[in-house]
Amino acid sequence: MKTLLMLSWALAPLFCLAQKSPVNFLKLPSDTTQLWLMDGNPNSDTVLIHCQGGPAPELGFAMHGRSSLRYVPRYATYQTLYLHQAQTFYPKVLHLGRAEAEQAAALTVLFLEAAVAYQKRRGKQVILIGHSYGAFIILNYLSTCEAQADRYIISAGRLNVPMELVELHQRGENRAFQEDGMALVREPEDLSDFTREELRVDQAKNFLKAALGSPRYADLLQGKDLSTVSFFFAHNDQRVGGLTESERECLTSLGATVFENQDGHGETFYRFIDAVTDGSIKLASNTGKK
């Protein structure tokens, strides 16, 4: 067994106790409309469902009342749903252990499935947009659910996260990639200034990353039609790494359109907005009455 960092040992008692905690609260609410916050035009025929990055402890739109999606051309003409994730809907998730994180990550995908199904029943055109952790939510949805959305925008995700990083996340640890977007930085994170609470939350967030990053999506997506998928990635992404040639070939062979850049992890989302602005991507033809 590999030796864990002192941080992992220090927190181990907390998570041994946490894994014994009941997790029956991790379920879909009876009123699934609680799963999102809305913005934009409620009469629009087109609904954008946003899966934020992170995994963050709070829904960004709830905190700031806006998101980077506001830069999308004609944003106000769409109806936008800012989708909760398990840990933003049930904050206790960030105080639990790896097994609960796996359950929570699966629940987040069910949140997305419920949101899409609700909007399709209302006759809406649905476009999913996810960056970073949100990208993995969409990839998991495409792999495991009867996908019903009309279009998918995936930004800064991976089909196959390197297993070295997955194993680190499974231990509650994290690493960055070097500037080439391929090799992992070997040095452990400097968490010396973190409080005990911050360390516990950081570890739980890495468990969530492991849960959605461990599936081999290149295999799970085989046979799927990805012609409605636009996939944006940066070769020099230091958070999730750049796509390998085999990942890119997998996407294009299944019909996805791949957009590449050298602008890093965060800026990749804005390359999606650029693609809408210059007409490379057309989100929808009819947005209803403003």
C-alpha cells in the first residue's frame, strides 16, 4: 500500500467516522424545480443548463447573481438554469468521506437528468454547458443516462483522466499538471495555511473529483452519437491536462467537434463564447418572445 501524506493520516479519523454516517438524505427532492436557479427569459423556447466547475461548496450564481455565461451573445433571450450539484444542495457532503462522495457525484448526474427531462416535457430545446467539474458531469450523463438534451458544450474536461491523478484524488489529494498539460507536478500541494475545516473540505472535494474522473469515458461512450457535442480543451491545461491524441480521435470518431487552444484551463470557457460570437457554434434558432 502506498504511503499517504501526513495530511491524509491526520484526517483519517474524521473520515472513518464520516463513512459510518447515514446518507439517506442524498436523494432527489420531490420537487425537482428546487434543483436550479433561473435567469434570463422564462418564455424562451431554448433552455441553457449550466453545470459549474469546482466542485464548489456553493452555487456560484446564488453567490454572485451572475456567471460568465452572461457574455454569451443574446444571453438574455435564453432561459438559463444554474444547476445545483449534490454538495451545493446538501452541504453535508463536504464533511463526509469517499464512499459518500461517490454517492453524491452519482446524485449530481441524476440532478442533471431530472432537469433535462423536466424541460423536455415542457417542449424546450435544451443545451447543456459544463466547464471543468461540470464537464465531467455532462460526460457521465452522456455515458450513463438516456441523454435527451439537444446540444452539449463541454469545456476543459477529459475522457480519461490519468489514473495517477485519479488515485491521488481517491486519497483526498490533488496535483496540477505542468505547463505542457501532460505531466503531473510531483510535489504535493502546500496546505500548511489551511484550517482543519478547510483541509476536510478540500479532501472531500477531491473525493468528488475522483468519483467523476475515474470512469474511462473513451470506453463508455463507444457507440454513442456525439454529433451534437462541442468539446473545448487547452493543450496547456494545468488543472485537468490537455487531451491526448487518442482522446481527441475518440471524440471525432463519434462525431464530436473539437476546439483546441493554448489558453489554459479557465480561458477555455471563453473560447466557447468566442465560437458562439463568430458563428462557429449556433446555440438555437428560436428563443421565443423576449
